[in-house]
Amino acid sequence: MRADGPSALSELAIVGIEQNSPAAPDNFALARLDPQVEVDKQKADAMSMPFGNAAIEAPREDIALKWRDLQAHINADINAVASCETQKAVCSQAMHRFSSIVELGKKKSGRIQIGWINRAVNLSIRPMSDWAQYGFADVWASPLQTLGSGAGDCEDYAAVKYAILRVLGFAPDDLRFVIVQDSRLQTEHAVIAVRYDNEWTILDNRTMTIFHPQQAGNYRPLYVLDEQDNRAFKTATLDPLTIR
């Protein structure tokens, strides 16, 4: 994937959110033979995904393996940073950077906090392709690895944001690691989606402004990754892709 950096935007434009997006529906009762209930369930499943697309379990085991491996690294990094709080001698520069973003983020709340995290991580990492940094085409680095080098591509920005949002208390069910197809640049791209107040918001390393999925007209969702059973999800209407 491309190693694009954020646009030069005003700090006042960090939170570019419209307030009239539809809220996620309440829980639906299930009735096997009731067609309307099945339709309602499909709508609920779609609304549980950031771009409003119903999702099915993806057949791509390579993506699932990459995601499980990254999750393990994220958990290890979170534990390492927690140990750093009580054992300063084991703290690396990357751990200090991670903790600093978390501590400053705690002083904010709501969408302001989400927008600030997006901006802080974007400014902490310089864009660099996996080929330039590692000599391989598609490396999903751990958050501390990325903060240690200070460089990475879109998946690396996304992994750092995902880990920091978790430490800040966002529930795993409200976080998604999303792979999209960018029709404008003709490339795959990774972003983070976070659900707050029943609305999904996208955090993207290409811009300092957070935005609703509906505002990303050139992004076509391909895979949505979450923590439930380490499953990978593929939007039902799209064909498999090769992540480069």
C-alpha cells in the first residue's frame, strides 16, 4: 500500500464531522420464518460495519493470519507500555512516545479526542513504503516498531491509532481496522474506524480531519477486521483482492 502522509490542514479543521448521520439501530428480535425480521437483521448487520455494508467471514486466510499476528503485537506493546509506567528503566523511546500521546489524549474527550489522536499519530510518523524500510512489499509492523523508527505506511499508522484508542478505553467492538480500495489513486489503503455515540468515524493518515464513512466517496470497503474471534471480514458485494 501507498505510504501517503497527511494533508497540510488547519488545526481548527481536525474534527470534520457532520452531525446528521443515522444512528445504529437497536437490537432486533430474531424470528427464523419472519422475512421482515431477517431484513431488519441484515440492516443491523450492515450498520455494525463502518461503511454500512453487510459483511461475511472472509475466505482469505493470509489476511486473517496477518491480522492475528498484528493483534498479538498490539497486545504485547500495550503490556510493555503498561510495564514502562512502573519500571522506567525498561522504557524505550517508542514507549515514551506512545505514553505521551495517550496521556495528552486523556485530557480531551469525545470527537475532539478522536480527532486529536488522528492528528498526533499522523505527525509522529513520516510516510515510508515497506519496500524502502524493510525490503518487503507488505509488512504490518507493531505500534512500538513504527514509533521507534518514526516511519511507516498506512497499515502502520492505523495500528498505532488502534492501540492508542484501546488504551484510552474504546471498546474492541467499537474499533475496526479497515482495508479500502481508493478509486482515485487506484490502490489499496488502510484506515481505522471508531464508533462513538452510535456513529462511525474514520481516522486516516492522509488527512488531519476525521470524517464519516459516507464522506469518503473514493473509498470502497474491502475488508473489515475486528477482535471478535480473530475473524477477518469481507464486504459481501466485493471480489477478493491482493493486498500489495
